[in-house]
Amino acid sequence: MMHRTIGAATRAAAMAGMMLAAAPAWAQDAQPDTGDTAWILTASALVLLMTLPGLALFYAGLVRARNVLSVFMQCFAIAAVASLLWAIVGYSLSFGPGGSWIGGLANAGLAHLADVREGTSLSEPTFALFQMTFAIITPALIVGAFAERVRFGWLLPFMALWSLVVYYPSARWVWGGGWLAELGTLDYAGGIVVHTTAGISALVLALLIGKRQGFGQTLILPHSPTLTLIGAGLLWVGWFGFNGGSALGASTDAALAILNTHLAASAAALCWIGLERIKLGKPTTVGLATGAIAGLATVTPAAGQICALGAIGLGALAGLVCFYAVQLVRNRLGIDDSLDVFAVHGVGGMLGSILLAPLATTALGGVGYAEDGGAIPQLVAQLVGVGAVALWSAIWTVVLAMLVSVFLPMRVSGDAEREGLDLASHAERGWELD
């Protein structure tokens, strides 16, 4: 996300930051810009819409009918846990005063928030609200990796700990002025902080929890492509707030990010169904939806820093790479990442984060680099950022998953899995089944 922190902003934003640093009295007297505030409040609602109900619907349509409510339950419960945890300590650890690795507790409980967040035209409560919606959707994305077989009692404490140990430090490093920001790593709206953390953790958890019964032996089909398309549509529209809001103002930067977001999604969706036509004989609605999400995830880290043609090219490449990543993970490696979280979000987020470096050059229509930067130094910074966050996510996902499993088993029983999690875990049915 483009937060105008050290090493993560364009020249204009850096100049604005220096002006603020040189004039603290002005900053204290400043008032939030009402237009920018209105846009970021709207963007916050759009990003929350991505989780509730966008992601829930997208995932619910991809699982079998006996598990549809369990996916809704997991997404909604994670949203509640993540929101409270963000208010209590998350914002302070990610964006409050502190060091390069983690913030302190000066803003714990959302206390002592400034009238205007430094480096922005927003009140700090507005900024904290917008950031909270990202802290909500990131752990919710992981749900797709172990759908239909995870214990709800294990899920919530794990996700709370994961947010504390994986998400908040990653947000600090890249967006909160941490060591990766100082290195020059860029992440306009979450290719590293959101999609890399969630994607890597999803792959690790799919391996730890194991395959669903019948995986690789019988064809496990989505029960409602209609729900999946509705969810994908809500995600697509909500992503305008995700990427456009990351400009932190109602500006040309926001318009460029939204335009690039839409173009990349369109290119990836068409690329995906084209590959389905070649490989499978027919394009599918689930493929169209999945391709669009791959394009959205891939353009996210670069949305405000590349040109329209760059976004189209990045989207087409996302459709190609993520399509074959799904085949590799599912068919070649036999890993049951149920809803392809790693292949779509993880691979897409890392791909876009790395390709940001060459695509940001002014020769290709991008916004360019910092005054002392260039394509090669930027590429190095991107590779370090992706590698460090991916490694951190993988290690701590294993540690936290095993730690929680000492007290609460990760996986439901075989009988519960056959019966379906709707009844076994929540004593409800999503649909009346024959």
C-alpha cells in the first residue's frame, strides 16, 4: 500500500513528507481534507464488502453444499476477531511509534490518535479504519486453503495469533516505515503484506492439515458457481477501494490505481478462460471468476505505479502463470489447497511485487523510481521484501499452527468431514439436501 513512508513513495509524496517533517507546527494545526476523508471512508466500506460478503460468497460457492455455512461462519468470525484485535493492539504495533521491526503500544486501544495522520490529509481514525479492513481480509483469505476440514475451535485462536505474529510485523516492515520501507521495498496495496503472507501461510497449512477425504480419487466440484460469480463480482468492485483507497486521497493516483485494477482483472479473466478452452475444451464460469481474482491480486502491489498497458500485460501474465500454478499445486504436487489460495493469491501477489520493478520505469509509462534509484536496485528491494515476508510467514505459520494444535486439534474427525461442517460444527444447514 502506498503509505508515503520512507522508501515507499513517489518523488512528489516524498517531497510532501519532507515538508511535513520540516513544519511540525503546521502539521499540528492542519485539518483533515473532507474530500479525501469521504473517499477513504467509502474505500473502507468497499474493502469490508470484499470480505463480508464478497469473499464468503466466493468461497462458499466453491465448496460442497454440506460445507457452505461453515465458510460463511469462518469469514464472519475472523472479521470480528481481527477487528477487535486491530483496535486493541494491531494498529499500534503496525503504525504506532516504535522501531523498524514492530511498533509500540502508544496507540493501543486506538488511543492518542492525531487529528491528521502525518504524511496524509486524513484524520488518524480514518486511516486506522481503512487499515483495519486490510487486517480483516488477509487472514480470511487463508480460509480457502483448508476449507471443509478444519476445526472452528482451532481456527479462531490460530488466526488471532497469526495476525499478531505474521500480519502486524509485515505491515510494519513495508507500510509502517519499517526496515523494508527503509530498504526501498514498494507495495502499493498489499501484494506483499496481504497476498504473500496469506498465500504462503495457506500453502503451509494445506500441507499440515492434509488432504480432504477423496482428494485425488474423486472429482470434488464446486456446488454453486452462481455464488462464486456473485462473490467474485463483489470482490472485483470492492478491489477499487482496496487499490484506489491506497492512494490515501481522492486524487489522480487513486483514479490510475482503479483503472489499472480493472484492466488487469479483465485481461486475466479472458486469459484464464482462453487457456481453459485450449486445455479443457470449454471455458467455465469458475475459471472466469478465478482468473479475475488472479489479475486483481497480481496488479495490487503495482496498481498506482504502472501504466494502463503495463496493467493489461501484467493481468494477462497473471492469468497464464496462476492458471499453471493451480495445475502444478493440485495435480503435480498433490497438495489440497482447497480453493487455490496459494496459486492465485500467493503466486499472483509475489509475481506482481517483483514485476513492479521493471514496469515502474518511465520508459514503459510507469511513475519512475526514487531520485537515487533505478530498475535494478528496485528489483533487489522487491526480491528481498518478498523473500523476507514469505520466509517469516512460513516459519511462524508452522510454529503457531502446531502450538495451537497442542490444545485444540486442527482437523475435524472423519465422520464430521463426511457429514459436513455445517451440521457437525454448527448444527445448521446451508441448504436442504435430499
